Amino acid sequence: MSAEVASTIGATYVQPSATQALTPGNKVADLYATNMAGPVVQRLTERTYWVEAFNYQTIFYVGDDAVLLFDAPEGISPMVAGAIAQVTDKPVTHVVYSHYHADHIADVGIFVDAAKERGQELTIVGTAKTLEKMQLVGSQYPVPTEVLAWPNAQFTFEGLTVEVHGFEWAAHTDDHSAWLLKEEGVVHSPDLINPDQPPFWRFAGNERFLFSAENLRQVRDLEWTFLSGGHGNVGYREDIDFDLAFMEDLVAAVGESMGRNDFMSFIDPNANAHTGFLAAWIDKIATEAVNALRPKYGNLYGYEDATKPNAEMVAFSMFEHR
């Protein structure tokens, strides 16, 4: 994040290092500018590394013999492969699908092909829910070859225990989940949160607002030190607390606007179609909510671009779930 942009949690920033483990509580300095110029690699622990480029981010674990990679984000995985090569010559033998959204797994073929060149087959780990959804929509991407029970299961990779904690009632998408590298104290849950930023567009592309706070609390209650959110900076519990407080304030602002703007007053009996009534009402609610929160949050990264679509999502959810 650029120095001129305020931190959501008053973080301390340090220059990234692929060799020195990050001190818990610190974040990567000037991340927006640097990650747009190429991959930023930060060592989190003795064996776990964090890498971000073009606002997409993931982690990998270096074992004694091979590398475990989480996701294969679209467009940046060649850079991820390069980042891995910076720190080890060991091959990527396992890739975890955190959830089935194409932008987080679309480049898996890079690692499938590299394994074939070694005369091996890449192991793709995913949940039964991810497999079910990929098959249901006829996904063009390789399906998991090692399938874990939904919503909770675990597997081991060279002595590392990896637990999956699926969101039984998920906000982001049906198979959204958190992956805990137990001995490393690292949790990976892309699109749960963009650490050090107000919530991104539609709460990081959530398919619904309902259950967003519950999913955040579920991850907060796990045992970890570092959070990998798939976008944004290195995360901590303070980032989750910030998002929960932001959501609470946004819900309150939306509710106050709903109290001032009766939906029935937006109905125009003379209109030739009814389709504009709800859109006009939601637009009014969202605009007022954004204006109400601007004094508190308006100086933060991406506030103006992200908050109105978030407010629209909250307004529709509150309208439907009374």
C-alpha cells in the first residue's frame, strides 16, 4: 500500500523480503505500487511464503522434497512459479483449490504441464463441494484428484497438517472455505477479506451479503497468526475486526436511509414498466449510506469505488431478509 493511503488498522509497514520471516503484526510496504510492477514475495514463516502480483495473491509451502501451492490465480501464476523458483528448486507437486471461482484456479495447467514434463501427475486437492460444483457447471479446468469431505476435513503434506474449514452457509460462493496450515499458523481464504482495505466490490465478489459476518467470525476463531486473503496485504485478526465494524456501520447507515425512504414512494403509476422502481430506491439508499460513512472511512483505500456496490448489496439483503 502506498505511504499516502491510510491503514485500516494503523499497521507498521516493512519492505518485503523473500528470505526474512515477517514479524507478526507487520505488513508489506508500498504494496499497491510494487505489486503492479511484478511479483512481491514475502516469507511468512520458516516454510510458508506469500506472493502477490497485479492485486492477486496466494501462498506456497516448501517441504523437504516438494512444494504445496494454494490456488493458481489467473494471469499471475507464471510469476508465482517464478517466485517459487526464487526460493527453492523443488517442484510443485500439489495444488489446492480453495474454492471454485475461475480467477483463482485458471492457471493450474501451468503446474499440470510442469508435472507431466517430470513424468508425474499433479495432485489437485479440493473439497467434495468444489468437485460437485465444477461438475455441475461443466468446468473446463481439471477437477480435484484428492477430494476432501465437506465441510471439514484434513490432509497431510510432508508432515504439514492442512485443515479445510468450509462455510456451510457461505456468502462468497457455495464451496467457499478456509484452509489452515496448522503447524505454520497460516490460514488461506481467498475472497473472505482484502486485508488493510475497506471491503472490495460486493464484499470481494460475494454472491450474497447474508452470512458475510458469520464467515469472518468463523475464520477469526481458528488458531493462526497470518491470514492470506487472495487480495490485499498480509492479514491479521485486527483486519477481520475492522471489516466487521465496517459492516456494522454500513448496515446501520443503510437501515437509517431505508427508514427515511419508503419503497412505495418510488413507485410511479404512470411509468410504462415497473422495473425501475427497485433500482431507483436502492440507488438512493446506497448513495445516502456512502455519504454517511465518508467522514469516517472516506480516506481509506478504494472507498469511493467499492462502497456504493457494497451498500446496494446490503440494501437488497436487508429488503429481502426482514
